[in-house]
Amino acid sequence: MVDAHRTFVIVGGGLAGAKAAETLRAEGFSGRVILLGDERDHPYERPPLSKGYLCGKEDRDSVFVHETAWYAGADIELHLGQPVTALDREARAVRLGDGTVVHYDKLLLATGAEPRRLPVPGTELAGVHHLRRLAHADRLRNVLAALGRDNGHLVIAGAGWIGLEVAAAARGYGAEVTVVEPEPTPLHQVVGPELGQIFTDLHSDHGVRFHFGLRLTEIIGQDGLVLAVRTDDGEEHPAHDVLAAIGAAPRTALAETAGLAMAPRADGGGIAVDASLRTSDPHIFAAGDVANVAHPLLGTRLRVEHWANALNSGPAAARAMLGQEVSYDRVPYFFSDQYDLGLEYSGWAPPGSYDQVVIRGDAGKREFIAFWLKDRRVLAGMNVNVWDVTETVQGLIRSGRQVDPDALADPSVPLESLG
């Protein structure tokens, strides 16, 4: 039986919110758990939206975190399709779009992020897309299939993870793909110039055209349809559809209006939380893409937008809401699949933070592990078509020990021996 005297409210119907609700019940919380989501779909995982589901290799039902019946069975009060429009910290209540007021004892904000919009003319055209929500993936999947059938052209603004994964999916359908990227290589801010060329070659081998050092300045259309794009060198490029893949911004409006502390934009923005994922209000926590954590392992503020962070920070926040001791020190992790290349990345090595990149294996064959080092200490590692090494790579990062770069590069030296 549910104890109605205590109510925990979760704002955000994504993976972080769903896993937090699951954890509250698993940890024995007997009060009301109310999960509020502004989408009509049940909570789902985002990686398939640019990978298996978008490529047509997975069906739609595979993306959901739980089966529909699970929520009722776990006594989770699920409210979908209603945005939360206001947060009253003094009254400990949130207001929904239809005017309903929901009171809480503890509140978790898992509001996620939203795609950044292209600041150029023509974005109102029907053929301009973003990819963040399941509805976006539903639409884009049909668009890519149609482009493939009709030999159509997709222009992608941005060569980050989403842009590259959609490029691979589009080529799988047979669409023509052009990528416009202001940096000199793909993933420039993540893997740096040392590794970026590998992704240029990978996609070029599959027929993707790149235009580096350029930005879109206009999307040209007629009768509501996309005809071409113009870049800042004055050139026009044919296009039937355009994907804006220029990053995402944390959805902080609710928290900001309520006066919660925000992290500086230089640190990634988002809602500032401590290592227990608690905000500046002791009754409010934040998790997932929107949370900027004072990371105890890395010694810096960090906001992570990847699947593993939602998967793990939601449960961590739930335990903290229950009064348990929590120190969220997970090594950041993400994965990507592009054509026949699969990779896993662990750690945090932004531009300027490392002084050496070590390659272990054969980068030419795209079977290797890359390590980013600072003062001979491993900051991050990325295994490409090499598997079952993530735990070991994360161990090297956690240890903070100095390693011999030559031994790190030598496949005959067991990685386990270096930690």
C-alpha cells in the first residue's frame, strides 16, 4: 500500500526520471511517486533514436525503458503530455500546463536538454529537422527512407556525434549526404585533430561529403520545401532536407525562474548540484542532462549529456532523496555506432587539458584504443572496434597514476598491469 503522507515528484519523463522512479521503489520507498513528462510517449532511451531505430534495425517498442504496465504495477503515478510550467519552492509545489498543482516533499528535476536551433533564415521550412525526441526520430526515419528511394540530398549542420550517426543512417538508406562543420575535423572538441581525421576518412569512404570551416547562413526554399543551403563562403549546396545537429542546451527555465543556482556557461551550464545531486534547495535534486555536478573524482564541474549519465544519475539522485550517502563520481562514458565502426569513450579530456595522445593498436584498420594523457596520467580512453576493455580503461583514469606511454602503446603489455 502507498503511504500518502510522503510524496516524491519527478519532473522529466526520460531515462533519468524513469530509473529514479524505479530505484525509489527498489529501495523500499512506500510514499507516492509521481512522474511528470511533457511528451505523450512513455519514458524511453535516446541512443536508438540516432542508431538502431533510426537505421531501421530496431522496432519502436525497443526504445522504452519499461513496459507500459510496469508503472501501474510499481504504483508510479505517470502523467504524460503535460509540461510543468511553474515551481513554487516555498509551497513545495509544481504547476502543470492544465493548471493542476502537485505538492512534493522531495523533487527531482530531470528535464533534460533541447536541440539548439540554427540562427539562419529558412528554419521554418518543412524539411528542416532536429533529433532529440522519439517523435523527431519517427519523422526522420521516414524522411531518410524517402531520400534513399528518390536519390535525395540531406545536409547536416554539425559533425558531432548526432550528426555523424545520422549521416551513417542516411547513407544506409541510400541518401546523398553533405555535412557542414565549422571546425577543421569532425568531433573536434571531443577527440581533437589527432583522431578527427579517422572519422573524416570513415564517412568519406561511405560517400559522405564534408565542408569544413564553414557554417550555414541560409536554407533556401520554395513553397515551403527545402531546395538548397548556402554557406558562409557564398556557395550553394543542393538539399531536400536539413538536419540541425549543432548541440543541445539544458532545459533550465523552470529551475532558473524558481531561483535555483545555475552553473556557469563556461562549465557547461545547467542546474548546479553537489556530489549528492542536491541543488541549492535542500528539497530539490537534479539528474541527467540538466544537472551540472561538482564531480568528486575529476575535481571540476561537469555536465554530461550521454545515456550512461542518465542511466546512473537518476538512481543516485533517488538514493540521495531517501537520505542515503551519495557521491556521484562515475567516469563519464558514451558509445557510438557508425557503419562497421563501434566505439566506447570513457573519461573527460576537453581541448587544452591533455599534452599527449597515445594510440594502442592499428588506427589505419580502425582497431585501436586512444588515450589522452596529461603529465603521463590517463584522462580519457576511446576503444574503437576493440571490446571488453572499458572497465580497465576506467580503472586507469580512476587511479590517477603515471603510466609509461610506450608501454601504454604496446599491445603486448597487458593494460591491467599499468593501473
